[in-house]
Amino acid sequence: MEDRRRTGQQQHAPDDRSSRAAVALSPKAPRTTAPETNRLWVQLFGTSVAVSLVFGVLAVLVALLADLPLRDPDGLLGPSYVRLPLIVLGMMALDVLPRLVARRPPIAELLPALAQVVRDRWPARRLTAVAVGLGTFYIAYVSYRNLKSFLPFMRDHLSDPALVESDRWFAFGNHPGDVLHELLGTGVSAEVLSFVYMGFLPFVPFTLAAALVWSSDLVRGAWYVNALSLNWIIGTVSYYMLPSLGPIYVEGFRFADLPATEVSGLQIALWDNRIEVLAGPHATQSVHGIAAFASLHTSIVFTAALVAHLSHQPRPVRWAMWIFFVLTALATVYFGWHYVLDVFGGLVVGGLSVWLGALMIRPRPRLLGPVAPAQHHA
């Protein structure tokens, strides 16, 4: 009897390593677990930080050796180092305020109640992990933008002629853009696809912030952030492998029947930036932003859809991501941003980023099943 009791205890005893990992990755874990929780950012982003830093050093070395300026590209809300933290802070506020309202504290106790909610939801270990994840992405993104801007100075050969021929092969002797214009039309479809394509610009920072702030599973939130960072890094490698401009800049006449949209305005602005940078990289604050292979619009939206699918997000989210992916891929060819081969290249970049992003995390996310809420919750 005694032997059987001991055997049963051994069978049902929790795995020590799993228990420690669960405590470390839970943002609500008690402070008494300090040795493990202090390493939360290392478990989630340690490898990714190292990779991004190496990539950042590479960008700095290229800038120094080629005598090219490093820039922090501006966006809708200013430079990336301003824009990204603002979005994250806004989402943190949206995370905290409903919980404060639910407590209904008296006016006199409002600030103490707010402080308590912030302490409950955002202990130091979680804030550190979010800050490190944001920094990892920032280094990878800014390095990518600069190395992309250096591209015409480092690689003067263009692969567009070969890619044009590949397009004809994929379209059975036709031009893919012409085929899509014929099938979809050039009226309402152009406006819809322009809206989808331009939607990518806020999509990246807001999904990044959502993964860091709103994810109910810190492991999978970090998985998405790491995969996003890898997209910039692997995408840059693809740019230097096959430097190219894209159909709109090589065979622009094929897109002359399209109406003026936000996309066409962006295409003109990017070409103007290219001319400015090539004329004198130190005389402008603009960066060169044209590169066709591979399509990072495709790769990043594919990354988001794949992570949503593999992490068993709610069905409406998964459907929305896959629809957005299909429309984005269509838009890149429809407007002449990319060749068909660029889209396939984007699938490779995105899939590789998702796979490597999972390998960077300890413990690794379970790709084909939901994680038990008791193990990793936010």
C-alpha cells in the first residue's frame, strides 16, 4: 500500500521546471518569486534583443564605412521613438481605466485606487518586459529603414528585368497587374485596395502594442513581437539579395489607367525621396524607401495571420487577419508595388520569422494548441 501511495504521488507531482516557468511568465505572480520573475524579459526577448543589437551594429558600421547618414524615419506621430511609446501608453491606459471604473472608488480615493490597479496590472517585471520588447522592435525597425535607404549605394545592380520576365511566366505571358485590373476593375476596387494597403501603416505599430499590452498570454505576445522584428531583418537580407524597384517604377505605363488614390500619392512621394537621397544623402532628412523583393507588406500581414491562427485567437480575429492578408497581397501586385515572386518571397520571410520567433522564447509557445490559462496569463 505504501509503495502504491508513493507511486501515485510521483505520478501527480507537478514538474518543477514547468511550475517555475509558469510563475515567471505570469504578470500577476507574487513578488516572492523574485529569482525567476526578474528574468522574465530574458525568457521572452533575450535572444531577440541580441539579434536586433547585432543588426543595429551592422547598420551603424555600414553607415560609417560608406559615409551615409543614419536617420530615424518620421511617421504620423513623429519619430519611431516617440510614436511607439505613445501607442503603448495609450493601450496601457485602455487596459487600466476600465478596471478603475469597475471599482467605483470615491473621488477622494481615486488616485490610490488608480495606483493599486496599475500595481496589480503592471508590476515592474511586466513593465520591463514590455519596454525590452518595444526596444527590440525599435532597433530592428530603424536599422531596417536605414539599411534599406543605403541599398542603392551598396548595390547598384537591379534585378527588375529578371523579375519582369518571372511575372510574365506566372501570368502565362500576360502582365499580372493588367490581369488584376481586368478582373477587378479600376474604380471601386482601386479605392478599396488603396484603403487596405494604406491600412498597413497603422497596422504594424498598433498590433505590436496590442501584443505587448493586451495579450492574455505573454509568451505568444512576445512570439509576435519577435517575429515582427525578424521580418525587418530577414526582409533586409532579401533586399540585398535581389535589389529591385518594382513594376510601378519600371513599367509605370501599365498602371496609368488607375485613378489617383492615397497609394499613387505615396508612390510619387517615395520616388521623390529616392531622387533626393541619391542626389545627396547628407543634404536631406528623407530616406530611400523603395525595394521590391521581398514584399514585407505581405510577409508581416502573413506573420500576423499565421500567429493568430496558430495561437487559436477568436475566429473573427483569424478570419479578419486572413482576409486582410489576401487583400494586401492583391494590392501589392494591383498597384505595381511588387512582382508576383515578391509575394512568394514575402510568404517565405513571414513563415521563417514566425518559426524563428517561436524558437527564441523559453519556454517555447505551443503552436497547435491553447495554453492553459493557469500557466501564462495577463
